[in-house]
Amino acid sequence: EVQLLESGGGLVQPGGSLRLSCAASGFTFSNYAMSWVRQAPGKGLEWVSAISGSGDSTYYADSVKGRFTISRDNSKNTLYLQMNSLRAEDTAIYYCAKDRGGWLVGYFDLWGRGTLVTVSS
Amino acid sequence: DIQMTQSPSSLSASVGDRVTITCRASQGISNYLAWYQQKPGKVPELLIYTASALQSGVPSRFSGIGSGTDFTLTISSLQPEDVATYYCQNYNSVPLTFGGGTKVEIK
């Protein structure tokens, strides 16, 4: 079955760190770029970061640049998001999403179920 | 950054009605426009890409049109299972940006 499964969310204090993972199955993971997209409670969708299929190219939204790092391990079919210096406004469900191509085409034909990150003291 | 503006933000229509949602980009994005459907409590799903191409498995009552700055998603005959929030998304350039969403309800 083609699927994405996120993990690693939870409650963290402002200024803290968290590492999200997304395990992919059912498709050739290294052939596709991947993104993280977040959704604050009751709000719309916000693209966060993307990485090419090879992992050579990465992209970030200005709101997370310098604080978040996207990476992937194609031998483990897993996508990561290292989140540092977390702020209350980072509170959201974080979805991993599969791109249509190996480079960043930019739209997403498969989404995970999401993992909730709550930043609060 | 390219801003995506959707209208209306919400609508209520009867089963069988034709429903139209518009999306405007703050600058031209050619046809690099996708539409997603997010049902209540569920994950977003791709409906349309390159402004008008229907994703595999999506019912033919959904259609999209547009190029440049103005785009439209149409549901030709609204069904109860279409209750959802619909988002447009620009993928012409990074940062990728989404519209604010249009919530569709049944009257």
C-alpha cells in the first residue's frame, strides 16, 4: 500500500527542539521530492519545506528558514524535519507530502495523516 | 512571494447545484495551479493540477480552468460527499503558497 506515516510530534516548550519523521512505503521513495506542509488548528495550509529526491536540493519558507532543517535517508525511505528554536506560532499539524516528480514540481499527490506539534509552556 | 486569494471563503448550496470557487494569484503563475479537497477531520487530497488536469480517481463533476492570475474550480452537481474545504495552490515558484480555503456546505 502506498502511504506516508509521520511520527515525532508532541508538546514542547518555546525555544525547544523536535524531530519529525515520515516513513514512506509502496513507492520508490528516492524518485520523488518530498515536502512538509503544516496546518495550524482551525487554519489553512502552509508549505514549510521541500527536498529533492536525491536530497541535493532543499527549500524553506521564510517563516522557518534558519530554524528548521529538512533531510532524507533514501536507504530507510524516511523523510525528516529537525525543528529548533520552536515558537508558539509553529503549533500545527505537520503533514509530509509526496511531490509529483524527483525534482521540486511543487504539487502533492500523496499526504500522510499528520503529526501534531504543540509549542507551549 | 505570490499571494493566492480565494473567494468566497465559504458557501452553502443545495445538492445538485453548480458550485464555483475562484482563486486569484498576485502575479502570473501560468498554469502552475493545483486544487485540493480537505474533508472535515481528514487529510488534503489532490483534485486538479496544471489548472485543469483531473487527478486519477477524482469524479468528473470536478473541473478547473484558468491561466495567468485567475482560476476557477467548478463542481457541476454538488453531492453530499463534497462537503469540504477546498484550497488552491501555486507551484510556479518557491515559496509554494496556498489560498485561504473555501468551505463548502450543503444547504
